[in-house]
Amino acid sequence: MPEKPPTPAPEGQVADAVRGNWVDRLAPPWSRPYLRLSRADRPIGTWLLLLPCWWGVGLAAAAGEPRAWDLWIVAGCAIGAFLMRGAGCTWNDITDREFDAAVARTRSRPIPSGQVTVRQAAFWMVAQALLAAVILFTYNSTAVALGIASLALVAIYPFAKRFTWWPQVFLGLAFNWGALLAWAAHAGSVGLPAVLLYAAGIAWTLFYDTIYAHQDREDDALIGVKSTARLFGTATRAWLRGFMIAAVLLMAAAVVLALAGGGAGLGRMLLALAGVWAFGWHLAWQLARLDIDDPASCLRLFRANRDAGLLPALFLAAALLA
């Protein structure tokens, strides 16, 4: 019996989007190129931007007393992460349009494929950023200042791969800023535990984005784009192990410092530390299954970091009930 031919991809679908995603199935046709610019068809990036925010507000609340306002911080960060990730990705696609056209995985993105113009993309970027600003300005002045300061990191990141072998550091600086912002939104200032949590997130980003970058290692070499994947090469596993250990130790230090200093009970601290352990276990699980020469495997493991980052957030939520 002849094999059934594969179902063709919807018109305009980006190569690394999940088949059957809601943008391709449900969004009005006119909106799809813009939602694809925002990576709404690839939500993992929104999760990776959001989760450090939830760590920050969760740890700040666990160190003191949770307040009803924290629910708005949690919800506002979720909406803001979607919008700012969309604005950041749109900016990234504007600046990288020539590189994207030269790489097999990215040439189907809306700008290089001709679905939108650079001018249309720029208007879309500004609209998303303005909507995110509306949410940001509901927070206290320290959080607002931090949110505005983050724009410099967002602006610089797309250019990092042009001048450094460590663009993943710049991504980590931008993507984990929410740990500082959400802590400040609860506490009104930034404490050392928040800084340690931020550093843990940067180490985590180096872990997962190096895995992600191995998908494009050969194309990046051809067009001269730098990355930690190219820098580490066959030594990648050893580097990732170091990032994993750093992320776990820094997160554990943040938990102990915050909860011991805040006078939290032993049960609350043990639950929070259990979340750190679960986070480390998940990273170790990924490392054991990594094949840097299999792009599909790299993409699956990269996406698995949503679950890795959710673990400490969920345990912190449980700790608040302890």
C-alpha cells in the first residue's frame, strides 16, 4: 500500500514552528505574518522570558509576606513577556533580515520571505512595546526604571553575534532581567538574592541557547555569525555541565539568602530548595540526551526548558502555601 504523502505546511509557516500551531490554524490570515514576527507560533521564547519574572516575584514573596498585588505582578509579567518578546523578536528580525535570508532554518521568517516589509515590522514593534509600557507603568518606580533600562539590552542583543563569540551572554542579560524587575515590583528595591537569581538565569540561558545554536552551527560558520556553539564545538558538553552547575548553585544561594534573611520557616525553605533540585535534575536529563549533531534533538531539548524553568516557579508557589 503506498505511503500517504505528508500534509503540506500552511502557506507562510516558519520552518521551525510546530505544525498545527494556533497562529496557522486560528489567526485571521492578515494577522499571521505579524504574529509570526512576534514568534507567537513558537511560544517557548515567551516562557523563557516569563519564568525568571515568576522566580523573582515568587522568591520575594516567599522571603516576606505574599500580597494580593503579587497576583497582578504574575499576570502583568505574563502579558508583558508576550508583548516584549514579540517586540524584541521583531527588532531581531529587522536587524538580522540579511542573515536570516542566508540560513535554511530562518529564511522562511516573515521579512526575508516577503510576508511583511521592514516598515510594517517597525510599526508592529513599536505597537507591542507601547502596550507593554502600559503594563509596566502600573508597577512601582523601581520596577519602571528597571523596565526602561532593559531596552538597552534588547537593542544590543541582535548585534552581539557580529562582534563576540558569546552572544548568549547578551541574551541572558536581557532574558533574565525580569528576575530583578519582578522582585523590585514586590519589594520596592533590588536585593542580593535577586541579583543571584538573575545570575542563575544567565547561566541557564547559556545552557539552553548554546543547545539551540547548534542547529545553525554550519550555516553560521558560512556567513560569519559567532556563537557559543561554534566556540565550544566538541567541548560543548563540558561547558554545558559547568553552566548547569553554576545555575543550580546560584539559584540555591539566592533561595537560602532570601529565605534565611527573611525569617521564613524551614518548610518553606525546603520546598524552595526542592524546586532548585528539580531544576538541576531536568538540566542533567537534557545533557544526558544531547546530540549536538542532530538539529531536531537540539530543538526538542531547547523547548524542554519551559518545563525546567517551571519547576522552581511551581515549588516557590507551593512554598508560599507552607
